[in-house]
Amino acid sequence: MLARWVGLDLTSKGVVRAVLIGRFQPFHMGHLSAVKEILQGFDEAIIAIGSSQFSHTFDNPFTAGERIEMIRLALKEDGQDLARIITVTVPDIGEHRLWVARLVAMCPRFDVAYSNNPFVRLLLEEQGIATRGAELYNREMLNATRIRMLMAEGGDWKRYVPKSVADYIDGLGGVERVRIAKSSATSALFR
Amino acid sequence: MLARWVGLDLTSKGVVRAVLIGRFQPFHMGHLSAVKEILQGFDEAIIAIGSSQFSHTFDNPFTAGERIEMIRLALKEDGQDLARIITVTVPDIGEHRLWVARLVAMCPRFDVAYSNNPFVRLLLEEQGIATRGAELYNREMLNATRIRMLMAEGGDWKRYVPKSVADYIDGLGGVERVRIAKSSATSALFR
Amino acid sequence: MLARWVGLDLTSKGVVRAVLIGRFQPFHMGHLSAVKEILQGFDEAIIAIGSSQFSHTFDNPFTAGERIEMIRLALKEDGQDLARIITVTVPDIGEHRLWVARLVAMCPRFDVAYSNNPFVRLLLEEQGIATRGAELYNREMLNATRIRMLMAEGGDWKRYVPKSVADYIDGLGGVERVRIAKSSATSALFR
Amino acid sequence: MLARWVGLDLTSKGVVRAVLIGRFQPFHMGHLSAVKEILQGFDEAIIAIGSSQFSHTFDNPFTAGERIEMIRLALKEDGQDLARIITVTVPDIGEHRLWVARLVAMCPRFDVAYSNNPFVRLLLEEQGIATRGAELYNREMLNATRIRMLMAEGGDWKRYVPKSVADYIDGLGGVERVRIAKSSATSALFR
Amino acid sequence: MLARWVGLDLTSKGVVRAVLIGRFQPFHMGHLSAVKEILQGFDEAIIAIGSSQFSHTFDNPFTAGERIEMIRLALKEDGQDLARIITVTVPDIGEHRLWVARLVAMCPRFDVAYSNNPFVRLLLEEQGIATRGAELYNREMLNATRIRMLMAEGGDWKRYVPKSVADYIDGLGGVERVRIAKSSATSALFR
Amino acid sequence: MLARWVGLDLTSKGVVRAVLIGRFQPFHMGHLSAVKEILQGFDEAIIAIGSSQFSHTFDNPFTAGERIEMIRLALKEDGQDLARIITVTVPDIGEHRLWVARLVAMCPRFDVAYSNNPFVRLLLEEQGIATRGAELYNREMLNATRIRMLMAEGGDWKRYVPKSVADYIDGLGGVERVRIAKSSATSALFR
């Protein structure tokens, strides 16, 4: 039934999964919406955390572990069943042609990949993996870069993330981390 | 209450977690027993898959994604609540002194680490992380190296892993992979 | 005789070779001209493909294998003898001081290195390797960055590359790849 | 016609190629035989030099550049047309699941892969690439490990490699390098 | 006494050390001032050379070895006792969360870390390491980036570095290297 | 005068240095003897710590920082002037052909390299660097592997290292670390 819903030929392969690909710096309302869209059409949602090895920069302020905490807090707050969620981490690889193989190696078998990034979708499609864009996603407002910018500049970033995520970020001093990472971006170490 | 149970000073820190560190090549009855031990004493169990970047060797035949599938199948078969399980992956790092920092970066906050490997415990203790050995673990029989050896030599390996794991390995041709990886270990490529 | 032609002291060392260093993203008329210049003065031309591990970015859209195909197509179209051409790949190394050693390790023995990049020539000269600039090279017009920009913006890029290269790029969807890579450069993954 | 010969469905794809995968430490009579087998059935032979980043060890004594020289000398000595040969280098990657993607990225498009190593063939077949074993290959005698052992121990290694290869190895002091690398294998640096 | 001076609780731990963290591209008057400040309060100064693997770029023109030479020349010129100085090198690591572990692994035990970079101090403080800013440091004028810019543009850079450092840079052609690295920054290799 | 002593043509190049290459796991009487030999013939001794990134294994139990502490303690105990000693670290590189370039990049300029390892000397000589063996070195008894074995097995290892080194190793629990690393060598993580 689910297989039929997504228009894939998935007869009798058991659990049907989609993978959502992102960096989740931080996990925001748009990400939450995409996960819920997947959970309506698939048995399980794999949440693939890209650039997982990085942290403490303006682009990637939070560690993979911190991002997993945010994802679980947000989904719990929303009443989702965490048993249907699988978080995986995918370290960046300089060799883009190899990235799809790494993604596949890190994930349980999946049937389709969700991403709104044309470049990610190109890489996946070139390797024969079906892709989708998340439809319910308001990219203008719900944009992690914009949220981090608000954090760095003292703006109202909390309205774009689930409350539990905002509290978690506050608890680990995340705003200060983003602010320092941003201002130090152009001045490495002790020049 | 849980905090009290494990003898840790964890007053009011929210969710209490232990991390189980292994490679899970494959996930066997002993691993299952250790996870269950943790779930009795903690809110959530983090299962940290070490050497996560490797696969297709005799020591590490299965990809991280395949190992995650095994873990979830085994716990589901056993009736555990997957919502209380968090699988994470920890790529090996040549620089052992940095491995603990990488483990911490990949995991949600945890309170204690379970391992029966003295070397892993030494690394963790040197960095101030509390460790435990899994008590219910029959290491003589339930040893992943021994299980892989049985797979390579046509022995009865299935009695040491949950049925769902055995079926999964059969389904992906895992025995053949282990057999070939073992016999090719000493002859790389096309000499 | 050839040795004499290039003014090098190469008495009786057998085959005389020069290496042309570039990234060839894509291989264009200027590159072709440089190879022909080398083939007039040397027995064999080594074409060293730098940044060989990268692909699918705006700076490096094509894989090493695709670049090798382009080079061979262009030289064949021009009537050159492919038996006198040796393509090698040189992955970038962050440690520039080691790059010359890597270049030498990847190449058959050579007598001189051709590059029009002052930085590459500095690295080579510091290690005692004789360098030359390719003389017949119209850098204003025949510039790979400019060609990729034309590809991304729908301009007439084909006039700057051999016809066989243009056809090859069309056949693998190269223009679309460059266009997407360029537009995604500032927005990684799923922000 | 060639396409028909090899039993592949290759209608009108242009040049038909097979890739021979090896380390070529050193390139011996068996390798030469395999290349000739390929050249009888395909337009071009790609010779993929694995473990290309390594040298100066007993397992991998020669650099990629030195191996390219051997390959070209041997084929020239045998009267083959070097224009139909493409040497590529494939650095080892710890993550075996990604190795096939790297091989493909380094090579011009090919139609089938030749290897006599079951592990290499398993990796390739799992990714949907057709493989073959080289039929004319006398593995008992023509084995690079055995040849290196003879070099280290003063045996008659020259009968197993083309004369031009033997001369080349002599010229660069290759026997001494193999001998030292072997004896130092168990004693790193300055203990 | 020294321990008391710096306000640390260092009773009877033997030698008291502070580490100064920088890249020293090049080592200038401000760096010298910071080292002297440390030597007044501690038994020994560790000078940790960050980004140690890089050289031959505008940001990092000099090798680690060249930077060590500069540091020793400057301190000798200033009459400092080199026996109280320990230079160490700390290669950058993409995973910032692991950088502190690497720093600690590369250094003899130390009691406090000096840096004027807020980002470095944040990383250190998060891992429980006490940090200080160097007080005597005129960051406006004594800034390595500014000095390199002067070198590239033919300005009077020598007034900001010790005379022995200026002579050393002249001797190895450092100004030319900086100039070429800067102008080639936006044009890699042979486009 | 010193230049004359070592038979090198070093007229007026300033400070004359030799580099001693080792891993120093741990620094023992033989190493001390070699350093003293160098200090008799040269102005300064560079002590290049190889495999510097590794620690916590049986082959490389101690971090680079710990090894630097040992070296300084031993030389101080022996009455040597630490101002004439420069410790540098050289991380291993899989690509041996590049190792000499890395060594040179990490060191202040030097005139000759000391090593008793034939493989290291071969690498250096191939790149045109003069090498020497340390003459005063009793390799039978003063062998770091043997010393570590004694540590693991409860033997009398202290007689082969300076007293200050033995005390330092005791203070950081080094014997326990070596013992655990050795016994865990064949059983990685949590099988």
C-alpha cells in the first residue's frame, strides 16, 4: 500500500524507506515537515546527516551527535514515533563521484532519496537512484543558513525551529558558538 | 531512578543514556544481551558502530548500513522498543588519542560507556569517561571473529545470531562475501 | 636531435619526454596547441591531469576518466599519434611542498615540465625541475574557467574546444552538470 | 564486430574497451598475455594500476610512474600499438564499498573488467559491472609476489618478465630496493 | 612561585609550561612579545605551530621547518634561552571537535594555553583547558596577514619582524614566494 | 671546524645541523648515545620523531608530546644543553616516495641525516640526502621493540632507558598502557 502510494515498484521487499538528506544545522521546521511527509508515505524515514564530521564552524556549528539530539527532540515534541526514524551520518568526501557510494554504504537499504538540492539530486540520479523534492518545504523562510545568521546577529531565530531544539541549543551555548565561529571565519588562529 | 540504579550522579539531567561500543560484524546474541542489559538500566541505548567506514574484508565484511539493519532486525525480533535505540557510526581514526573525541562528537550526550575491550576502556578512562563491561556476555562462544570463521568454513554460525540477522545475511549473500574476503586476504588484486 | 632541439643535456638517456601540467576542465584548443608544441620537440608527451580526484564541481566538473577521453578524442581528431601520449593523474595534496614528489611518482621519467602557472613553476623550480611555458597559448581567450562560465550561462563555448570534445561533453550531459554545480556552489546540501 | 565477439550488447557505442585491473609489481609475462588477450577482443585496453599511491615497500616496490614505464616498454617490445593502450592509476581506498566508484571515475568508459582476483570481481559484480578472468594466465608461475621474492633472494626472476622490463628494473636499482624493503618490513625506522 | 604568579593551582607538578598557539606566517614582533610574556611567568614556553602541514600559499607561505628556524632566530637575536623553548607542530584537522585532542597529543603537558583568537579559545575552554590572551600584543599593527600583504605588494614589512627573521626570509626567496602565491590564489594550475 | 669534522662541504652556511630519525618508543640509552654523537660534530641536533601521529598501540604507545618530554628529560639528566636540540614531528605518510619531502618540510635546514634503518637511508639517498649510521649504538640490547616487550611482560626494562625516562613512564601509567595495547592488538574493539 505504501509502495503503491509513492508510485515505486516495491512489491514484497519488506520495509519501505525513504532517506532525507541534509546537514540539519540546525534541524528546523522545514526539516520537520519533510520528515513528516516521508513518514506518511513510507514505513521508515532515514535521516542522513551530511558533512557529519564537521562542527564548530559557521556553516556547521553542531556536531553530528548534537544534531541527532535535535532531531530526536523535535520529532518527540511533535509526537512522532522514534522507532520509525533512523539517523545516519555521512562524512563529506572530496571526491563527489564517490559520495553516492558512501551514502549507500552508511544507510540501510532505501527506495527513494529526498533532497531539495539540485546538485545532490544530480549526483544521485547519475547513479540511478530515484529522487524527490520535499513538497511542503518553505525554503524562503525555513533556511538553515538564514537561521544561523539570525543567531549570529541576535535576531529571532527561535521561531523557525521547534521549541525543544531552541532549548537544546540554548543549553549547550550554541548561539555563542555560532557567533564566534562566524566572526572568526576570516581570521584563523593567531595571526 | 534509573540514575540511581547505575550508581551515577545524574540528578535532573534528563534522558539517561549508555553507549555500547562494538563493530557488530555481525550483530550476535552477546551484543543483543548487552543492549538489553543497558535498556534495563538506562532510558536509551546508543549503539556505536566502530570501524564504520570499512566493509568487504574478513574483519569487517558488512557496511555500516547493513549493520544498522541487523541491529534493528534483531531488536525488533526480540520485542525491544526501537524508539529507545540510537545507532551511530564512528569511523576509525589512526590517531588513537583522538578517537574518544570523535566518539563523543558522533554521539548524543551519554553517561557511561560499555565495552569489554580493555584497550577501548583504557582510552575512555584516560579521558575521564566512566566505563563498564557488559556482564551477561558469554565471550567464549559469542565472539564475532569466531562466527565469521564459521561462515567462511561452512560451519553452523546461525545458532549464534538472531534468526532475523541470519536471514538478512543470507539475503545479501553475506556468507559468500565473508568466504571470498577471507581467502583473498593474503592476495591483493591481480598479482 | 630532439634533445638538442630543446637545449637540454640529454645525451643517450633514451626516450625524451616533457610533461604538460593542467587540469583540463575541459581540454581546449590551447591545451591542444601546447601538446602539439611538445610533440614537435620531444619523443613523448606526458599529460598530467591535476586535481584528478575531483569532479562534479564548477571548478572541476569532469572526472579524470572523462578528461582522459576528451584528451584522446581531441588528439585523434587532430591526427596525432596516441602512442606518443601518456596521460597520468595527479591527485591534489594539501601539502604543497610534497606535490612535486607526488608528480614525479606518478609520471614516467621526464626531462622538462610545461606550465603557464607561475605557482606550479615555482614549486617545480624549487625542487630543481626545469620548467617552460607553452608559447603558442592564447590565454586570454583559451581559458578553461571562461569556457565553463560560458557553459553555465548558455554562451558559445564550443568554439574554444575541438569538435570531438564538444560532442563528448554534450553526450554525457556535461553542460547541465556545470550549470548545476555552479548554481549550487554556495548552497551545499539541504539547508 | 568486436562487440559481438565478446558477447556484450554494445551496439553503436563507439570504441569498445576492457579494463585490466592489477598492481603490476612488476609487470610480467602473465600481465602481457592478459593485455594481448584483451587487444584481440576490444578496440582499446585500459590498464588500471591499483594501489597506485604506494611504492618502496616489498608489496609495492615501484611507483606508479615506474610501472607505467614498464608497461609501455613491455608492450613496445612485444610489438603492440601503444595507441590502443590507456594506463590509469587507481589509489587504494580503505572503504572497499567505494572502490568501484573510484575505478569508474579514473577510467574512460569501459565495457568489461578483467581480473583473476575473486575479491575484486565480487566488488565489481555487486555494482553491476561485468567481469572476466584472463584465460591465458599461468598463475602458478607468473605471480608477482613470487617474482619479488626471487628478486629479494637473488633468484632468477628475469625469466618471468619481458627483457625490457628486466633492464629497466636493473637500471633504477630495483632489486636492491626490493631487497631492502623486504628486510625492513618488520623493523620500521629507528627502533 | 611561578605557579603562584599565574594564579594556577600547580603545586609540585614540576616544570610549569604555557603553550602559545599560532601559525607564525611569519613570526613577528607581536609573537616575540607573547613568548617573552610567557617566559616571565612560566618555566618553559611551548610554541605550537598550527596549520603545520601547509606551505607555499598566501595564507601559509612557509613550511613548518622554516617557521621553526624563524622562531629560533628571533629568540636568539632577542637573547632568550632556547633551552626554555619547545616548538611543536599541530597539523590542521577538518574535525574541529578533535583539534584540542590533537594539540594535547602533540605537546608536552602544559598548564595554560595562550591565544588571542576567540574561536581557538572557545574550542579549548569547551574541553576544560584554561586559556589566556597575550596582553602585550598590538594586534592592529602586528598582524601576520597584514605583513604578508605588505610583502606581496612591495611594502615595508621588515619593520614588523625581527631583523634575523627578515634576513632569513630574504635568503630563501620568501617575498617572491608570497607574491606568486597571492597572485595565483585565484587561478589554480593550467586553466 | 665542525663542518670539516664531518667531512661535508659546508663553508659559511651558518649553523650546521644533523637530524636523527627515529620513533623513540621509548627514548633509550642508544638514542641518547646517538644524540651525543651528533652534538659532538654539529652545532645543533634535530630529533625527528617519526610516526608522530600514533599512540596507544604496542608499536607506538606514547604520543608525540610524551616522547618530546622523554627526550628533554633524558638530555637534561645527561647534562646536555637543550638549546642545541630541536625536536620535530614527522607524521607517517602511506606514500613513501613523498616521505622525504615531508621530513624536509618539517625540519629546519640540515646537512646530514642519521639513521640505522636501511630503508630510511635508501629513501633519503634516492633523494640526494647524505646519510650516516650512528656508530655508538648497541642495537642488540638497545632496541625499543625489545624494551616494550619487557614492559609488557614485566621484565627489567628500566636498565635500558635513562632514569628520568623510566620515572616519567611510571608516572603516566605507561607500562599498563603498553601491556594492554599488546594484549588487545589482535582483538579490536567489541567482537
